[in-house]
Amino acid sequence: MPVPETASLTLATYLPAFLTHRSAELRPSTLGLYDRLAGCFILTPVGTGANMVDLSTVPLAQITTPLVRDWHTALLTQFAQITPQSTTRRVHPARAWAKANGIDVPATGRLPRAVLDAWQAAGRPDPARRTPNVHTGHGRTQAAQAYRLLRTVLSRAVEDGLIDRNPACLRGAATAPASERKPLTPAQVSALAAAMPPHLRAAALLAAYSGLRPGEVFALRRRDIDLSDPTNPTVTVERTQTRTRAGQSAFGPPKTAAGRRTVAIPATVARALADHLAAYTAQGANALVFTTPAGGVVSASYRSRAMVTARAIIGRTDLRWHDLRHTGATLAAASGATMAELQARIGHTSTQAAAIYQHALAGRDAQIAAALDAFAAAPSNVIPLRARTA
């Protein structure tokens, strides 16, 4: 990477040049993340008072391991001093009651008078009481991300001959404690899908029983769905939804090479998909399977708003769309999938697992889907999709 050869070269100059050089090989969403991490935590002072550290003004050759440790400590302290905010997003009880009873109402906006009257007549029930939703551990995650970026940048500085060794060598700083994810039960999956807007119900079911990443689910096209063989319905992942550096929705290749895959799905989910395709998906092989009611791309913010409403209704305010992927992996494991089959199904890869994928058989994936169908097809788990009215 061409950089000015000077002993006074600082991170404030070198890091932006690093990002520019890497822009052709990194996803736009990754570049956006790096921009935010650099701007918020590396190229700006962190900490307060005598403990404030500003790495951006220090020449690369003068960044030492003790200085990196001081910066990391100041960053963790800064996050620890931020009082977690309890979010109290309130779903109107009439809206929550209507969704719980299968009445099609919008996620936001004015409720129809008929729905309000019916709710009043039912005794004004409140199935979604206000529940604090405190996000914990996010600061440590951001600190670990910022440290990994700093370490990567300084490794490149070593390659460029600007410094002799990488001073970012703190044990454990690159990782953050993983928060425990509680998978949904099949009954909870069904309840969550029922609480979703009708045009997203099949998406929730598919995510929970296929293990697809949210970006993979909402990048699916009509041609990626194969329901022609009722004994082995499948979805094929060829791309994923991403974001540009400016934050706009886009589509690109899967996250990993193993992400390109064909996944067998339970027959119950296949039937929900068939109903969805007939009711909500435009014609044409390249038509997006899941869209907004206006036919637009289901962005991360759009689907997150739907999740916030739905999770409040079922009393699982901790849920994110990605937790449905975790649920899918857990249910597949419970159905008897081996580690190799599970990794192939969810498109997860690592250097150690590369050889294992060769032993994952497509026939077994269909058997796993059939076993999953026993979960999905339980009477309490069948969710009707309300057809879109003209």
C-alpha cells in the first residue's frame, strides 16, 4: 500500500489510506463498520480526564503495547460508564390483541375503528405489557471489534515496513463474552410467525426451520425456491442482502464459500412458502420472494421493526432475526443432524471444518428436513397465511 515514508506518519493518515486500499476486497457493509469503528473509537479520543487516550495523533512508530493497553482500558471504561437504556417500545394492546387473534392489522399507524371496538368488547386485554429490554455486552463487543481493526491496521504497517512489530498483542482483547442465545421452541416459532405481518410470516418460518441468515432469506428470488418435488422441497442460496457503505440495501455473494448451498426444508414450511408465493410474490424468476407491501426490498430496519412488534406479543423481547438462524441450527441438531451435516446446512465454514463438508450428503439433508417437519407440523404450529386483498 503506497504510504508516505516518514517517521511522523500517524494513524489519522494511515488508517484512512488502509481502508481506501481495502475497499475493493471488502463488503460495503464491512467497510461501513470499519468507518464507524475508526471514527468513533480509534481516530478520536477515548476516556476522560487524565485517562484520555488519543491514538490518532501518535506516530505509528511510537504506538507501544502499553499505549494500546491504556487505549483499550479507556475504551472499556468509557462503555462501562454508559448507563444501559431500558427501551420500552410499547405495542398498543389493541394491536397486540388483534395480531394474537389472527386479525390483520398494520405494524404501525392508526388502527381501524372496527378493531378498536372489538378489542373494547373483549375487555381491553393487554397481551404485550411493557417489558424493559436492556442490551448488555454491546460495549464489549464494539471494543473487541475496534481492537481487531486496530490490530489489522498495525499488521499492515508491519508489512509496509513502517514498524518492526505489532504492538496490538493484548491477550483476550479481540474477543467479547458471547451472550447466551435461547432458541425458540417450535410452538414459539409458530407464535412468532403468527405475530408477524402476513407478508413476513413465511419468512419467519423459513428462517427458523432452514437456518438461513436473515440476509439470505430476504435475498431469495422466486427461482431459488424449488417446490416441484414434494418429498424434497429446497431453497438455494446464491446471494445475500448487504448494505452499501452509505447504508443502502444491496445484494452480493454469500458471506462464505460454504454459504452457496441448497437447503432442504420441511414440508410444512414448503406449504407456507407456496401460499406466500401465490399471495405476495410477483411473477418472474427474479422476483424477490419477500418484499414490503409496496413491493420494495425488506431492509434490515424494516424487518427489525416487525420483529420488535412480534417478539413483544409472544413475550420474547430478547429476539433478533439472527436468533431464528440459531433456532434452525438447534432444531436440526435435535433432529439428528451430525456436525458435518449441520455445518453444511447452515453454511458455516472454518479451516478445521473444510474437510468435513465433503462428507455431508444431500440425501441426509432431506432426511433432516423430514425430521424437522415433525416439529413444524404439530397442530399448534400450523400458521395460516392471510391472503392479500386486492
